[in-house]
Amino acid sequence: LFWKRDKEITNIFNLLGKNKLFFVGGAVRNTLKGIVCEDLDIAANIEPNNLKNILKKNDIIFFDNSKGHGTVTVKNGNFNVEITSFRLDVITFGRKAKVNFTNDIYLDSCRRDFTINAIYSDFNGNIYDPHEGLKDLNNKIVKFIGDPAKRIKEDNLRILRYFRFVAQYSKSSKDIEKKSLNACINNRLLLRNLSKERLNFEFKKLILSDNAGFSISLLKKYQIIDFILDGLGKLNEKDIKLFNMVYKDFSVRLAYLAHKAKLSKKQIKKSLK
């Protein structure tokens, strides 16, 4: 476990209590794959004000830009450690929500989007997996927690996040959980409600993923890709199949897509501004 070798992370756990903190999401997935994770998400069974007071008393510098959502960010060298108090999202407004804080890790897990994003680990590597995310991860399946349509309406960006995680973990149609996919297809018009900034952030991660070609093929097939970058629907399957072989750099991969879809610089700037 790489975090045991990090003195600053170990210090945070010792100060706040190893029985109170849990790694969650990408930090756990990457560790299970043997990858060192640069940005860490930690879920804390500590009320936000208490958490901040402990950090202040111990001269731990942190930033609190969460506007009441219970997240503080601690800089650790070149990467961030985000610590979020256990919470429930009572009313959601896209990426924002009216929240209540809780001491129940299960309730905290239920607000998360996908089963593979709700795998928790304590400092010693003991796993808490209330939604069988490990099973889905091993089977390369991306699946919403709860009713997919409801989770998408809470935050429309989850449609694109779904395809981004598919690009990371799924390889073929046999890896697809149809209920989650169908909810994304049926609600694809909701992508019009999102800012270009939010779409571009997820799209950049998507096209840099290992299995991006498969996800792009799905986005084209179900007429979603033009909501992200207008004109990419003209891509043909032959060019998409070659996409994973393109050098893994955002500018290079975007240029490949634009060239194959015969997009002008003006079209690209309009879609990605």
C-alpha cells in the first residue's frame, strides 16, 4: 500500500484517527491495480468543523472551497488529498447539493455515482464494498448505484462520466450493463444543459483512457458524440477502431479525431471554447 510509505498521509491518518478515515474511489481502484495514485480522495467520519479544527491545531495547511459540502484539500507535494466528511446529498443541483452530514459510511456510499466509485479502504487495506463494486471492477462493468435515470437527473454530467469510466475499464459489449447504458441513451438530450467546460473536462479524460476507442464507438452509435464535439458523428468505425493506437496525448488524439471527421479549426474552437 503506497500510502503507508508517505509520511504526510500517515500523519493525517494519525491526527484524525485511522478508524475515522477511508480511501475511496480512484485511490482504491488504482491501488488494487498496483498503480500509485497522485490525487487521493478520503472519506471521513468526522464533522467538517471538527476536521478543520484538528488540521488547524496541528498546522496542516488546507483549502476549503467546497462551499458547505464538507470537503477540504490538503496539498501533499505535487498532488492533492481531498478529505470529505460522510454526507447525504438531500437535494442536488448538478455538481452542487444541499447536504446533511452523517456518521454512517453506507449512507455516504449511496450518494456516489457508480459501484466502482464506492469501494472504500482503511489505512491497512481492509475493504468496505457495500455495492459490490469490486465484482463489477473485476468484470469490467460500469454500473450506477440505484436507479440510473434518477442518478442522471441528479447530475446530467454523469452521462459523460459513465462513458469516461467505460473508456477506462470496459473493452467490449459483453462488459456493458444495459440498464445503465440505456439510461444514458434515453437521457442524452440533458447534455445540452451542461457547460462546455464541464463536458470538456470529462471528454479529455475519456479520450486519454486505455479503451477510448470502444467508448467513442458507443457514443457515435447512440448519437451522443455530437453533443460533446459537433461533427464527430461523421467518424467511421474503421478510424475509431484504430484510435487506441494513437499516441496518448490530448492534442494528438483530438487532432486525429478532428482530421478523420474532417472538422475545421473553427468547429473545434466552437465546441471546445
